[in-house]
Amino acid sequence: MIRVLITDDEPLIRAGIRMILTSADDIDVIAEAANGREAIELARAQRIDVALLDIQMPVMDGLTALTELRRTVPDTRVLILTTFGAQQNVLHALTEGSAGFLLKDSAPAELIRAVRAAAAGQAYLSPGATRHVVDSLASGRTTLRAEQRRRLETLTERELEVLALLGEGRSNADAGQRLHMSEATVKTYVSRILAKLDCANRVQAALLARDAGLTS
């Protein structure tokens, strides 16, 4: 079972998240906290696989708690879950070692997928958060577009179409609808693209797409 800690200062939000996560037979919500300090204390006292942290909370905010959790209980994976999708929050969370960043308007199924991915040691960014990262990093980079385009020469026309949608922060389901293919097929294309481009994750591939001019 994946042992989860939910941290949010609003009891109704915590209850909603708990309801979503406990609907999955492999996830067990074992603790709840109302602020970052409580989250740290609970994570130190109990074995937590994945900690969900809101950003704006009293006593200690989620980003401060993230830094402390990564320092004191590094085996606990941290997912930032918030209504605030500002670029600086996304980048700060990733820089400090967050396993992912989701906005609170994410679909319930996406929340479950993110927890499972984090528990498996994988990074997870919601499509909205991916776009924030792409926009922020790409805007400040000096890139050689010709060099990036050469990297794309190994891709098929269909793979280029999928990569362009990744650059826009589209989910697999959304890309499938736009390209008239199943979500599973899109997932296969994404795996091929990452392998061909030697990208570790979707965010790297999305940045490459922007640098190469596939997206505006």
C-alpha cells in the first residue's frame, strides 16, 4: 500500500482529497496535517511514502515544508497540490526536489496517477504545471534552434505532431483527441519520443519542442 499524508489548512479540501485517494485500492491515507510544521512532525513520526502539500498555509507554508522534508525524511516523496500555479512556485518546488506539481482543478484520476508515479520514484507534472515550466525556462534560455531541429530529424511526422502537443502542455488524453488516436497509443509515442531524443521526461521534451520552434 502507498502510505499518504495530506496537508492542507482547509478541512473540506483534505476530506475531498482523502475521498479521492481512498477510492484506489492501493492507496492508504494514514495522516492529515493543517500546516507544514504538522506535516514535518507526522512524516518524521510515521513512514510516509507520499506527502501532499498545499502551498499557502499558516504556521509554515508548503514550499518551506518541502525543503525541510527533503532534508529530514528524503525517502518521503513530496507532491505539491495547490490552486496557485505561478511559474515561480512550480520552479521552486521542482528545484527543491518535489516529485511533482498538480493544480487543485486536476481531475481525480490525475491525482491518483500522480501519487502512484511519485511512490514509484517518478516525476509527475500536470499539463498546466508543465506549461508554466516550459514558459518560464524557455523564455530565459539562449538556444541554437538549428541544433535543436537537427535533434528532431530522427522523429517521424506523427511523432513530431505528438511532441508539438507536449510542448503545449497537453495531456495524453487531450493529444489523443486532437490526433484521433487512443490515449494508450499516445503514451507509446511519448515513450518513443523520449527515447529518440534522450529526454528524461515530458518536461525536457516539451522544452526541446519550444526551443526547436514547434510551438509558439
